[in-house]
Amino acid sequence: MTENIDTLISAAEQAYQQALVTYQSASIDQKIATKPKLDQAAELIVTLRTKQLQGAITVSDQDVAAMQDLRNKVNDAATLQTALSSMVALILKFV
């Protein structure tokens, strides 16, 4: 399962980077609504990486698949806020 945590973190980081790109092209209203979740996602990814170093995190194949699906959803500004909320909820399972 160590491989799953690496895959999950990698997918989360990629989703976050894509979310930043999508955020830049969003309307001002979308940016205002999305910024808090974007910041929270960044903080949680750092926390997750720290927890990984401490060990004892079990990530299922379904968790990895869910994160990879979320990575695809952050490409669309219309679904960015929902995708970020889902990403934050998924990461919170492990921190």
C-alpha cells in the first residue's frame, strides 16, 4: 500500500497544479469562491506528505482512483470549486 500513498500524493499534487492553471483563467467571482479551497488543498498536501514520512497511512485503490478522477475535474473552471472540495475531503481522510 506504500505505492498507493505515493500515487495518491502525486495525483493530488498534479490536481493542485492543474487547479492553479484553471484558477488563473477563472472569472473573478469563481476566483473568490475557489481561493479558500485552493489554499486548503495546498496545506493538506503538505500535511499528507509529512504524514507519509511518519508512516502508517493506508490508501486503497479506490482512494487513488478517486484522486485521479478529481485531477481530471479541475480542468474545468465550472467544476473547479466542487472538485477542490472533493479533493480536500479525500485528503482529510488521511491527515
